[in-house]
Amino acid sequence: MSIAVNDEDAPDMREYLLSRRPTHDPHAIPVASNVTMREAQKDFQTHEAEALEGKAVSERVPQEEEEDELEKLRKARVAQLKRESQWRSQGHGEYTEITEPEFLPHVTSSHFVVCHFYHSNFEKCKVMDKHVGELAGALLSVKFLKLNAEKAMFFVGKLGIRVLPTLVLFREGVAIHHVVGFEGLLGGPTPITDDFSTESLRQRILSVFNNNTSSHNTETGENS
């Protein structure tokens, strides 16, 4: 025999059926009311929304960090290009021959300067000239000059130059080091050649400049 149940009686009937469920049934599952289910559904939707938002935030954080790093690299590159442009405007990147009257303006206008005092007829001066010319384009933060010693006797005397070739290294207009001849560049006490590597001269110049200043990097031109 079937029992007709009106919709209005449905909640009471469910409560009646629940009250008749055996309490010892291990598989009994409590059934919430319509109000409770609606609240649970609302809570679940809120939970899902929060989970999605949390996932979006977690995905955004690494992306934002990556964008910050890229921005830092971009700013560093822009700053480096500005420095290089300034150096080139001061004659860096080239190996420039100057005259004695031009000596002081050139030496005092850049932070790092290397001047090659040479004699046009000396073979060793030609060897030194070759290596200095190669470095001029590689060490952009350093200005490289050459000066014919015979035509600059005043500064040859002032700087105490006795041997040619001689490189004089200047920092902020002050002579801080002499590279006399090939001294310290040939790699041994009894060299079998009158030539040396450009790299050995590069390392010598960098070593002198970087050891004589604690706040300026010779290769990058940056203050530390």
C-alpha cells in the first residue's frame, strides 16, 4: 500500500525515516536538512573560490619576482650603456696619439688612463704598441694614449721615464704605476722571446688599477 506525502509534509517524513534508521548500522550516513545543505554548498563554493584565488596568487608571486629580476637587469644594462656612451665621448675605446700640450687635458679628464711613451724607431715600442692597441677596445673604462717621448721631454723628465717603452698608469690624474719595458710581462726570469701576451698586459693593468682603488671597478666602471 502506498502512502501519499504532500510536499509540505516532506521534512517531517524525512525526520521520521531518520528516526527509524537502526542506530547500530555501521553504514548509516547522516542526512542534513535542506537549510544545512544549502549552507554547506555555499561554504563549499566559498572554499573553492578561496582555493582558486590562492592558486592565482601563488602563480603570480614567482612571475612578479621574475619580472623584478628582469627589470633590475634592464636598468643595469641601461646604466652600463650610459657609462659606455660617456666614456666614448671622452675618447675611450680608441688608442689615441696625442701631443705634449694635449697630455694634461687627456690625463685629467678620465678616471683611468694608460699612456704609452714610445720611440718611433724602437722595435720593442712597436710590440708594446700592438698590445696596447688591442686593449683599447677591450677595456672601455680605461683611456689609452700614446705619446712620442722625443716630442714630450718635459713630461718624460717629470715622470722619471728612463726606458722605452714605458706605460704610465694614471688614476684621477695621478701617476700610480710604471710598466717599464716588458718587465713582468714575459712570464719568466729568462724569456726566450721579445713578445708577450695581450692578456698578461691586461691582467697587469687591471691588477694595478683595482688594487689602488677600493670603490671603482676597472672593468665595469661601477662604484662598489
